[in-house]
Amino acid sequence: MLIRISAKNAFAYIAALILMASLLAAASPSGRTAFLTLSFLPEVLPNAPIRPLRWVTADPVRQPVEYPNATGYGRADLYLPGEGTEHGAILLFLGVNPAGRDDPRVVGLGNALARAGVVTMIPWSDSMTQRRIAVGEIDNLVFAYQYLLQHARVDPERAGMAGFCVGASLAMVAAQDARISKDVRFINFFGGYFDGTDLIASVAASTRYYPSIDHLGDQGETQPWSPNELTRQVVAAQLIEGVASQQERQVLTELYRGSFPNIKADVDSFSPGARSVYGLLSGPKLADVPALIDGLPAGTLASLRSISPSTRIGDLKARVLIMHDRQDDLVPSEESRRLADSLGPDQVIRYTEFAFFQHVDPTRPVGPLTFLREGAKLYWHLYAVFQEVS
């Protein structure tokens, strides 16, 4: 839980902010953005005693939609503002094992964005709910974004993408696609990875490092890191799935679930690619990881390149906002730092690391001063997002 404040004090504090923002809103367009941002903050912070955005906006409309894609139709939820004609828009993609489409947090976020005047589209993916990262999701996102831009309520000049965790990374890869790259004005990248092989190295060796595995040594910085079990499972499934032999995949799966008991004879009979997978899942030293990654099956390496924003980062034309939990145990924040390093200073609108998030949920226990500082950082980051869609 976050710090506890009385409802009376919280009401007085928020009411004062809303009054100040209302005065600003009457004075300038930037003041209106400030008002929207301050009103939106309680919608994303847990246990907020009041929700002022709901006082001044019409109820949004939630619609399930289907959109054409390369294999038939994709499914999504569309959240429309309750008033007005054309609006800015965001295609929001959730990460692996996302909450269900009726989860109160998901519905609440979609409704809050719509109340703030942003048409919000959230595509749904069977592979992601099964904790699988499928290359095909990238093409699906391209089609979803094209559908969003053509909606009668959307101003295509004020549209962009956002994502959480793996969803952020796949959205960024989709935004590099020539079919939509010129049409994606911005991306809000929250807790994603920049390079798939760097993430695998961190998970395999339980180590976070910077700048990248190719530049370690005298210049690199390393720290012990304990990956979340969900991340371990997703990486293991991704690596095992790339092994050609069904028998080897079954053995690797059983070995992984059994914490790798001593069955040296079976490992010795593996193909070279399967031995590399076994080595990566056995807790290697970081120095041994590059050779193991190089030994992965060619299809796995190609897949990792396809789902990595780093592969074609030069094709990205969107402006980028980056958020990351500094102590993230699903994806180390160094991934976001490497992303920022790869972009020009004019392309990164805002880079923010937080102390009160737990991955993508603002629920890490912090003291009052830290909470206020982190809340101010979140305000300025969201303000920059709303500037893009205003």
C-alpha cells in the first residue's frame, strides 16, 4: 500500500490543485492540459478518495470492435469520449499475461483516458494471455492502428501508441513499420525491453547491466538482479519453443520445471541449439551468456531480432516518452536507458524513472516526501503525454 493520508486532507489537497488548475485552464491551452493532467492523476493512483475528472466530463462509451488483419479479424475494446467530435487517440497494448478485458484497472484506465478526451483502443491477444511473445502481434498492431486512424471520432494528427512491459516493446516495433511509421506521432513506452537478447542475458545470469552485453568489461556496470518468476517463465517458454525437436522441447520443459536435476547423459545428446537453451536456463555467469546466445537456433535468433525495438530503431519517427520502475523485477530499467541512448535528444520528449511503481502499478510503499516527489514526476510525465494528444 502507498502512504495513508486522511480523506479530509486528501480532499483539501486535491481540491486546491483543481482550483489552481481551473484558473490556469481559463487562461491558456497549456492551462487546460494542466487541468486535465491534475484531474487524471487520481484515476491512476490507488485509493484516491475523490475522482474530479468524473465531475466535469460526460460518461465515456466502451465498445467491443473487430478490425481486419492479415489472418481475418482482430479484437479490441474502444473507449470513446462522451462528448465532442474529433479527438486525439492512443492505441494501448498491454503486456504478457495482462489483466482480462473486464479487469477494473483496465476498464478504469480506458474510461479515464476517454474522459480526458482521448479515444483509446486496447487490442486483445490470445498469445499474450498465454504468456507467449508472438512475432505476429506486431503485424496485428499495425492493422489495429490503421483501424484507429480511420475512426470517425479520431483526429489522425493527434494519434500515437502506448504500451506496458512487452506490450510497449511490440508497439514500438510496430511503429517502425513503413505502413504507419509516419502516422505515429508519439509512443509512451512503459517498462518495456529494448533488445531481446539483452533481456535474456539479464534473466539468465540474474544480473542487470549497462550499457549492453556487447560493451561490458571495463566500461560496463553490473549488479545482481532477481527476475520475477513471470519473466523467467516467459523467457524459458520463448527459448524452448524455438528448439526444432519436439522430444528436446519436452525434455527441456521437464528439466526447467524440475529445476534442472542432474541428467548429464540427456543433455549431451541434445542438438547444439538445445544445449544453448539448456545452458541459458541453468543460471550461467554473465560472461558465458554471449556464446550461449550465439548458439541458439537460427529461428530463435531471427525471432528475437523481430521483436526487439533495437533492430530497426533508425526507422522510428515517433516522439518517445519513457517510463520505468527503477527497481523493476520484470524488466530491468537499464533496458529503457539503452533505448533512450539510441535515440536523438530531440526524439525523447521525457524520460522518467520512478520509485513508487512496482513494475507498472504505483503500489510500492514509500514515505510521504518520496510520494510527493514521485507524484510530481508522474504529473509532468502525463502532462507531456496529454500535450501530444491535445
